[in-house]
Amino acid sequence: MMKIVYCNNTDFKLRQHQKAIRKAVCLTIKEEGLRDQFEVFISFVTNDEIKNLNKVYRGKETKTDVLSFPNIVLCTATLSEMKKDELEEYRDIETGLISLGDVIIAPDVIRGQAKEFRNTFEKELMLMIIHSILHLLGYDHIKEAYKKQMFAKQKQILKKWECE
């Protein structure tokens, strides 16, 4: 089971994209070989809100497309490499779900990127959803070697998303 909790503070038409978002989240988790029950929080915010969050949490005074805030402290490189008992400490006793974390998305920034990269809005949005879920699963792109790995994986997942 996958639970996605949404918060939309913008004029973004979330309802039109919920099915595609769910598919992208589930596919990303499945591609990592994870078969557990997870929960993800996804918020859609304005450009001003994302700029403020980027400043507070990353020290960068610019707007960005997406921010990811993982809930799980990784003892390994990625979540899929964690031992089952290590992951259990993150399971909510009442719901049985493991909360991966929060994803904050700026739809207007993504709209601009879609035009810049000649993508559809939905494709660019799904790329950012996949990207952010990979961050929640432990992937990063600070070092060049990790960047190549992460970007190759997100490209592969996006292709599968498009084909399904």
C-alpha cells in the first residue's frame, strides 16, 4: 500500500495529475525493489514559498523546482540497502506505514522548466516527482559519481512511467 498525503497551497489543478503522480511514486519505489507500505507527503507551494524554504533549509536565496525532506536516517547508501529491522523503527504503530518524508513542489517553476526543456508540464512534473522520491530513498547528486547514477535512474524510471 502506498499513501500519498497532499497539500495544495496554489492554483495548481492537483486532481488532474493525482493518478500520474501516484504512478510515478509507486513506480520509483518499486524500481528500488521495495515492497513495503509507505507514506509520502507532497505539498504544492508558490514561488515565494519555495524560495523562502530554499533559503531557510539550503541557504540559497533563489526559487527552486522541488525540495525533499527525508524522514529516514540512512545507515546505508540507499533505503533499499537497509536491513528490514532497521527500517522497522520508522513504521507507524497505528497505520503500519513507513513515512518516507516530505516533497515540496513549485508548479510554476516546473511550468517554466517544461517550456525551457521543451517537455510537457506533466512530463516535467513526473520527472521532479521521481527525482524527489529518489532523494527520499537516499539518492543524491552532490558528487559527480552519485549524480550520474541518480540521473540515469530517474531517466530510466521516467521512460517506464511513459510506457505504462
